[in-house]
Amino acid sequence: MTSPVTAIPVLPEGTIRPRWSVMIPTFNCAHYLEGSLGSVLAQDPGPGAMQIAVVDDGSSDDPEAVVARLAPRRVEFHRQPANLGVVHNLTDCIRRSRGEIIQLLHGDDAVRPGFYETMGQAFDLRPDIGAAFCRQIFIGPDGQWRAISPLERSDSGVLEDAAAHLAVEQRIMTPSICVRRAVYEQLGGFHHELLCAEDWEMWVRIAVHHPVWFEVEPLALYRMHDDSNTGRNVRTGADIRFTKRAIEIISGHLPPDRAGQVAARARATYAQSALTIAQDALRRRDASTAMAQIAGALGLDRTPRTAMRAAAAVLRGLKGWMSAEHSPRGPR
């Protein structure tokens, strides 16, 4: 039977190992890449301490030109011969890495000053941790701040009961987390079935096997836009289907006596999230996205609370459209 994850090989003996590998997967986001790559180069400790590589998944734009303009002799560039998809390109980034600690930094995200110094200190303070993540700032397509992720604890340190805590909801955006390569060698790459929510499953898988550090400083920038992998899947409701499958897989990582309760909380959490997205879509008169999210919510959680909120969302949307149709200005 084929494994659902790709093995990450141990590097050959004698391989020169920098402390960091910053691996930047890209797909049709070259217009953001300059900011992403620039944020890393501004903190570059030099090639002896950091590998920086852009791994493009067959984009129709030209990320190689961005690399050539910014740092052609410093940054490695690899282009996949054919589009692999998000999951396989992420895993290939890991396989191409040589550093002791890996950051996967999507080409439309970025890091803030002090990211590598601060995160590196966590690994120094606690050699037993498998990963460390910081708070992230959510930004829009224009780079403007929209929100900051909540505190997971009041101060920086190892997150207690991390696996169960992280299994309820995706709380770690990819640019904010750094993982020891040895951990990926132990656990493998991203799960093939998950074209969305693949990162959530990975972080829980890591937390099951290793302590995870939380850094209170918001040092990573996560960009939200409609052309991102998440944005594309939200429009069709595929994000909910993959979330449901991720919850099933994650439940298998947890102790049987806790898996059911944690999974139920996760399904309820994401059903409510889907309905919030649906309400926003209805306000924008995007019926297709709204209906996809409502259907997804009901598929995740069939409790009365979710059913009543779904019905209320539909009624509010219909009322809003009817009001617009009969307003003096007519339909928008």
C-alpha cells in the first residue's frame, strides 16, 4: 500500500549543513515575491548559516526574474518541470533543504525583522523541541494589516498539551513556523490527500511527537487574497471537504480516549467558520460561495445550533437581496 506521505531522506554524511533553510514555494505570485524574498535577505546571516531557495511550481509568471534581480548568486532557484500542486511542491521544498531548521515561506508571505534571531533562540533554549511558531499578522493583498493571531499563552515557551490544542483549529500559518529537518525525516512530508488543510495536519502530527514552542512576538506576515490556495478552495467549498478529511486524519494521531471529543470540537469550530464566510459572501451577493460554505458547514456539523445559524444566514441573504431589488436605486 502506498504511503500517504513522502519520505524525507536523511542527508548524506559529509553534507555541509547551514543552521537555516528558508524554502520559498511559489506559484503565480511573482508580484509578491520581491517582498517575501526581500524580508529574508534583510536578515540574511550569510550562506554558511542560511540556505535560501525559491522552488517554483510551474508558474505562468516569472519568479526567476525576481530572483535574478534581487540576489541571483545568493538565492537558489528551482523550477518544477510540471505543476506538482501545493502539497507535493511543499514536500519537495523539504527534500531540497539542507539546513538543520526549515522554514517554508510561501512566495506571497513575509517575515518581520528579528524573525530568525528570535526563533533560533527558542531552539537554543529548548533543544528538545521539534518546532517553534510565532504569532502572525494577517495582511491583505495591499500589505495592510487586518488582524493579529491571538496569544496561545501569556509568555514565550513550550505549548502545553499542544497536540490536542492545535487539533481543534488551525492556529499556525505556514510562514510563522520553523521545524527541525530531523523531524520531517522522522515523520515524512505533507499528506497527499489534503490539497488544503495540509499544513494543519502536519503541525498536529509534529506536536503529537515533539514539544512545540510558542513565541509571543508577531514576527510573520500571512497574506490573504482570493488567488491564494485557500482563497481558491473557499469559493468552491473544497476547503471544507479537505478540512473534514483533515479532522479524520488528525483524529487518528490522537489518543483514542480524546480523539472523539477533539474532533467534535473541530467540526463545530469549522462549521461556524464556514457560516461566517457564507454571511460575508451573501453581503457581497456572492451566492455561489455562500451556498458552498453553508453546504460544507452542514456536512461538518449537523447539530441544531449549526442548522439554525445556516437557515438564518440564508434568510438574511434573501432579505438583503429583496431590499436591494426594491430600493430606489434598483439592484446593484
